[in-house]
Amino acid sequence: MSISIASGLLVIIVAFLAGVEGILDEFQFHQPLIACTLIGLVTGHLPECIVLGGTLQMIALGWANIGAAVAPDAALASVASAIILVLGGQGQKGVASAIAVAIPLAVAGLFLTMIVRTLAVPLVHAMDNAAEKGDMKAVELWHAVGIGLQGLRIASPAAALLFIPAASVRSALESMPEWLSDGMGIGGGMVVAVGYALVINMMATKEVWPFFILGFVISVIKELTLIGLGAIGLALALIYITLSKMGSSNDGGGDPLGDILNDY
């Protein structure tokens, strides 16, 4: 399915914001769930793009920049795979194929990140010179240029994908062998588990584990919806915060729940 000119412009704007937010981290437009959802909204393919974004979000949970090691580009993977999903016109059936394309794109996005960061080096020197002269407007201008380059890092590939005929994208996805699409789907599922395990490993404490076990058990109850699970999680969080505050006001200090029980 082809994308209209108006929708294409909106897609490029979303892609630009995703690239900018990859640095600013203020409105989280670069997160897969948000980026894919916005592209689905502006192109009229909201349901399948939400499914794609949610799946990619689980994969990207464990992606993080650690020291000089740069994580795969979740923003580029989200935007590009969402565009491919829309152009493919396969609906939710094409989510698996889009995910299969997203992972290589996320790794390829590191090359664009390297280019933009290299271009940012002379911008820093220009800002240093402007700061020595006391020209704060020039400093702000170079800041805006640097942020704009980050937006173009995602917007440019997105615009290039929009020029690919929808029929070509559809035929390419349909010609993908079943063993490849199934294998990438299985691999994507494994990456989701690894990403989630990494997050749990960073958050794992003796205070958190009981909540994780409780949530894991409750989640298998089929009668509970996601709204119900969210309400239970919110209630548990509020109970924990309340008990923590009550316990910290006691002299015992170390074990808030134990202090409260001892008072009884």
C-alpha cells in the first residue's frame, strides 16, 4: 500500500523527532512503541504498528549504551520497520517480516550514529570559540545544528524508504523464504527474553523479587486483562511506598515491614 504525500511528510516528521529524542530523552519519541504507534497513526495502520512497536520495545529493553559501546539504534529500527510494514500491506501478518528486517537495521544504524558523532566534533569546537567570545546565541545555534543532525540521522533513511514502490516492498517480503522469516521470528523471541532478563538482572534485589514472582503468577490468570494487571501493580507499588514511609519513621529503620509488625 502506497503512502500519500501528506502521510509521508508526517512520517518524516515523526522520524526526525525520533532521531532528536535519541539524544534528548525528554518525550521518548525514539522508543519503539511510541515511534511505531505514531507512524501507524499518521498512515492509517495503527493496530499492526502498535503490535510491531510493542514487540520491538521488548527486544530493545536490554539495549543500553555502556561506556564506549553503543547500543543498536532502536529509533531507526522502529521507524524503518514500521514504514516497511505499511508499504508491505500485509497487516499484522507482516509484523514478523518487519521484525526480521528491524534487527539488521538497528545494527546498521550504528554507522549513521558514528557519522553524526564525527560531524559533531567540529561543532563542539565552534561552540567553544563562541563561548570564549561570549556569543551565547552562536552557542545555542550550534547546539540546535547538532540536535538537527541527530534528527536527520533517522529522517533521511525514512524519506529514502518512502520512495521505494510499495509493490517492490510487498514482493520482497512475500519472496522471503519461510525458513528465514520463521528463524528471525524465533530469534526475535529469544532476543526479547534476553533483553527482559538483562533488565531484571539490573533491577534484581531482595525487595523486588517478591513482586516479580507475584506478577509472574498473576499474569497467567486468563480472566485478568492488562488493565487489571496494571491496577494490581499500581496498588502493590502504593502499598510498598506507604509501608516504606511508615517504617522509615520508626527507630528500627532496617526492616520497615518488620518494624510495623513489631508494633502490633
